[in-house]
Amino acid sequence: MQHVKYLIVFIFSFFFLSSTCYAADELKIGYVNFSVLFEDYYKTKKAEAELKEEADKRQEMIEEIRGEINNIRKKLGSGVLKQKEKDKQKGALEQKALQLNRVIRESKRELEVKREKAIRGIIKDIEAVIREYSEKREYTLVIGNRDLLYVDKKLDITKHIEDLLKKKEIKESRK
């Protein structure tokens, strides 16, 4: 947190103190609320839906294994099994418990990997649109909302970026 403050101060100091380099050009600063862009982006919603669907499928598998474990427990608690069959069922119960733990662990790990991959792709898309917009309009600096306490609303280009992301969605949906 402290390093970020120093970095921001350094960046602003660099640009303002080196104004001789920008004598011919005007310093143009923009601001984007990245959280809003990320939350409203159609690919974010699509990724969330896909991850939820995947999580639901995995939860069904987990519930199925839990059901099998409960059936084995019922058999063991029934009192009608002979010792040899009880031993066999106890072994099956242990195997199912291990299987359940493995499936839970693997599901969490795989879903987290898919989530992180989706987030990286979404961030990359949004940053590309911001970069393109900024270059076309000759912005010197575009900053995000992270660790900012105040930004003049005149600098906010979030709505423009949102509009471009929506146009991108429409364009991609026609393909």
C-alpha cells in the first residue's frame, strides 16, 4: 500500500516536473473505474454462468458419492450383515470417503484454475479496449480506481469504455 502511494506520487511528479518534454503536447489524464467495467462486462457474466454450471455438475457428483456413503452406512447399521460382509462394507466405506475427499479437492482446484484463467482473459480484453481508446484520443496517462481517494469526474472515461465493450459484445455476437 505504501509503495503504491510512492509510485503514484513519483509518476505524477515525473509528468509534472518533466513538463518541458510535453511543452508542445498537453498532458491528458483519464480515469477508469475498473471494477465497474469488470462487473458489467458480458464476458464476466458469461464466465460466471459457465463456472456455476461446472460447479453444479461437480456438486452433483459429490452428492452422488455422499449418497453411496450413506447407503453403505445404513447397511452397516442395519445389524443384518455377517462379519465378513461388514468388513467388506467398511473397506468400501473407506474407499468412498477417500474418493469423496479427492473429488472435492480436485473440483476446487480445477474450478479455481478455470476462474483465474477466465479473469486473466477478461482483464486482458478490458485493458486492450482501454489502451485502444486512450491511444486514439492521445491520453498521456489513464489510471484505475484502485488506491485512489479522489478523482475529478471530468477525468472519468469509464462510460466511454463501457460503451466500447458493449459494442464489442454486439460485434462478437454477430459472428
